[in-house]
Amino acid sequence: MIWVRIVCLVIGYAFGLFQTGYIYSRAKGVDIRQHGSGNVGTTNLKRVLGVKAGVITYIGDALKLLIAVFLVMFVFRDSGIDVYMLAVYTALGCVLGHNFPFYLKFKGGKGIAVTSALVISTLDWRYILISFGIFFLVVGITRMVSLGSLCLVSSFFVSVLITTQLGFSKYDTPYKYETYIILAIITALAYFQHRANIKRIASGTESKFTFKKKPDVEI
């Protein structure tokens, strides 16, 4: 039923439009798009407005994915279609809404907080441990959140691919190849949104993460 997939994409996109970083910054009298990298995601909020702003932004962006996914899984639990695949469609919609919000001229975040929430939504300790473990390891060594983020997204995709092909994953259904394609698109979107970061990583000029107490903008 193609219409179910479309509905999931639309639901995901609608939830993705809730731009936590933009809303929070405006509440503080700042337009985050005019500061730092101009991105409305967690890292730029932390850099511009401080750690608290970054944490709030991450939680808000993660929650919108979790709410959307669990809503879809509940609504379509008796549809006859694999709800885990529908969750992935919903996640794709949420990433698109987050990255390309129409009311912000299609300039949103980079989708990492949203995608990391997809990992959490699996409720599978293997995916959570591997993806977040690699993220913190890479960031701890390199202090580059962008590189750690790409590793998180990539490791999740590879983990799902391997565990499903080996036959011990909830994604091991007749829809698994379709699920692979959607997850591949989500992964590709992360790389597309980080294309400038990738160039800076390659040239050795990428910004390093720091816990500096003073934000760039006083509020």
C-alpha cells in the first residue's frame, strides 16, 4: 500500500518542521541563522548560545522523531505492513522536514539529532551501543562533532545491514531491502548536509568541540 508509505513520510515531515533550535533562539531574542554556521541544529546552538541551548535543542529534535515514529507504529500496527519499515519512512520524512523546512526557505539542520533518535527508537541495545559508542569515541579522539556524527549514521546503517542479513534483526522481514534503501537515503542526506564539513575535515580546518563556558552571544 503505497499510500501508507506516503502518509508516513508526510507525518514525519510535519513533525520535522518543529525546529527546536530556531524556536529556542528566537525566544532568547536571537536568530540563530544569523550566527555561527547559521545552522539551526544542536552544535551551532551550543556554540552560539551555550551548552544548555545545545542540550535543549538536541532533546527537542530527538523527541519529535520519537513521537512521530511511535505514533506511526501505533496507528498502523494492524495494517499488515511491517511497522519497523514504516518507522524508517517516518524517520526519512522527519529528516527532510528538519533539514528542509519550507517556512525557513528550506534551510534547517543537518539531521543528526533526528537520525540518532531513530537509533534510539529501535530499542535495540546493539544499535544504540555501537552507534553512540562510535560517536563518542570519534569525538573524544578528534573533537570533531561532524566526523562523529557521520560515523554514527554510517555505523547504524552498516549495523542494520549486517544484523539483518545474518537473520537476527527486527528488520529481517520481506520488506528488508526496501528498508535498506530508505536507510541509505537517510545516510546519504547526512553526508550531503555535511559536505562543507567534509571539505574542512579533509583540509584540516574543521572546528573542534570545546566545553567553553562563555557562549558566542550573550543573552
